[in-house]
Amino acid sequence: MKRFFYSPIVISFLAVLSLQSCKKDFGDLNSPTVEQFLGNASQSQLNNLVSGAQSGMRTNIALYLDDVGSVGREIYRFSASEPRYVTDLLGANGAPLTNSDFYITNPWASRYQVVKNCNVLIQAATDSKLITDAERSGYTGFARMSKAYQLLLNLNLTDSNGIRIDVLNPDHLGPLVGYNDALAAISSLLDSAQTDLSTASVVFPLAGFDGFADAPGLIKVDRALAARVDVYRGLWGNALSDLGTSFFGLTQDFYLGVNHVFSTGSGDQINPAFIPQNQNGEVRVAHPSYAADIETGDDRIGKATLRTATASLNGLSSNRDVWVYTSSTADIPMIRNEELILIYAEAKIQKGVFSDAVTALNTIRSGHNLPVYSGTVDQPHLITEMLNQKRYSLFYEGHRWIDMRRYGLLGQLPIDRPGDVVWTEFPLPV
């Protein structure tokens, strides 16, 4: 598969953001500048912006997964050169997370860099006279959907500390927006993207979007993301409605969806979440509770393979490697059908339609070599079952901590050492 990524475009935007105070009468003589895209952009230039945004979404995605995976007690990240993975992120001795360390500043900046790219794409497409109105709608729809996805990842980190939605003008940033209002704004962005895409006619060169790179396909992706936001907001009916126009299907492949893709090609990125098995020094291992709590026969134990020797650091140890991304070119899902099936189950549980919820949960169980659900069929027990299936189906995909926080269950996550803390949120970066 070809990888259409243009990282120099993203780098040029970062340079523009970093040099706001440098007033010059001449532009960058070696690289494209934002102004070149804001005059009368060609379709080729707009496609470069699309590819630059998609490429930027991968930057620091592994750090995001390490953040939420560590705080959510899914994994340990053992690093000989970086102790804060097992001190700060695990709340060692109750020392607070700081607002100036890499674990919040890097993923936060990377997501807003893509938001900046998307804002430029919207303006460039709006101003261009070289494309049709249907093409314009495609570019703006993709940009708004991508912005919403990036903002949601940052909100997942900072939670009640909020995020900035309006960052169009770096010299006059909009206000910080609280959690509920931020979710509403993200939902509105996704709705706007759907409206744009409904009148669009465009096919993008999107790696990892096989079957979803045209306007109808992007609407399905947009509605899948909208369903995720709906359950975060407790809008169960909306979630079911949005699933109905997404790529959700109880009989569809669990891995149907869209992905961040990687390659060994010149100038491209390899998957930073991949670490070979049985490695020493730089290690990513499963929390011991993953294997301890899993049901006998569950094939998802293969996501945490036994090591030849136990890995240990700072009073922590595990004998299982994280084995979710099994090569340097493995995809990292943005959203996939297995999550949508579990969103469907959650919405049906909350709506009291328990028979449909059990059907969905049994789809997951049967797909992983487990017998059908035999527990009590009521809301509390089915919520527990749903969260347990999400834990194993979406292991190290960035969901466990957010789900347990949504249900007020962070106190059930294991404390690894005396004095450790399970954080509820990250601070706003300095």
C-alpha cells in the first residue's frame, strides 16, 4: 500500500507557529509556507494538506497510549533512560503530575499542530477558486472531522481541566472550555463535518482508510467517532442513531475501520508503539492483572505474551510483553468495529434493552473463544461485563482509563506500590 504522507508540510506549519514573533519581509525560501496555500490552492496542494494532517496524527500517538495505559494500569513502560513512566504516571509517593513534562506537553502540542493544519486546510479550501463546491465540501468535512478527533484525544487527557476549542488565531486564543462544553463542541464539529461530506464529491489519498476514503466512507467514520462522543456524553439514543449510519455491524469483522499506518519508507514513520518481545532496557509490559483476571480460554491473552525472563524496574515487575502491535509497520486503530459493537452494547444496556446488549456482548465473547454470557441480566452486571470486554478487546488502544473514569470506577484499578496514586486527569500543559 502506498503511503501518501508529506511530513515537510507539517514541519513548515510548526515553523510558522514557532516563529510568530519573527517579522520578516521575505518567506521561507526553501520550504512551502502557509501563505502559499491560502491564496488560490490547487487540488494537489490541498491533498498535501490532507496528507500532512493525517501524517501528523501519528506523532506522539504511542506516548498518548503510554500515558493512558500507564495511568489506567493496563501496562508498565520500563525505560532505562526515562523513570517518569513508572514514577510520575503511576503517582509514586503521591508526587503530582507536572504541567511541563513530556508526558503532557508532547502529545498536547502534537494534537494541536494537526488542528492548526486542519484550520489552514479549511481556509485554503474555502478560498480556492480551482476546485468545485463539492470538492470544497470534501476538504472542509475531512478537516472538521480530523479536528474533532484530535481535540477529543487531548480532552481525554485533561478531562475536567478542559481544552481550547478556538485556536484559529495563535495571538488571540479562545478560552479554556470545560469538559461537558468541550464534548458538545467536538460533537458539533463532527455534525458539521457530516453536513459538509453529505454534499461532497471527493476521493482522498488516505492510507489506512481502505474503503472509507470517499465522501460516503468518511461520513461512516465521522458517525463512528460521533457515537464514541455520544457515550461519553451519556446520549444513548444518539449513539445508536449514529451507529446506524457508521460502519458498525454485529456480523462485520472486528478490525473493520480506519487506522494510523506506518512504513519503513524513506521519510515515513515506523510504529513507535512496537517493541520486540523479550527485549531489555526499553520494555513495554502488560500489567500483571491482565493475565490474572482474564477468563480461561480467552484468545486475547495473545495480546500479552509470556517473556523468557521477567522484566522489573522500580519495584514493579511483569512477565508478559505487550503484543498488540506486532511489527514496526503494524497499524494503530483510530476506531474499529469491535469498539462500535461495545458502544452498541453500552447504549442498549443504558436504554434497558438487555436482550440486544447480551447479543452484542456474546458476539464479542464468541469471537474470542468464550462461552456465551451466563451472568445476571440487569444493568449493573451487564455494565461490568461490557467494561470487562472493552478491557480485553481494546487493550492498549487508549480506552480503559477513560471508561473507568466515566463510570466512577478508578478506585477499582490496582495500586502497584504503597503510596502510588491513580490519577483522574492530567494538568493543562504550561
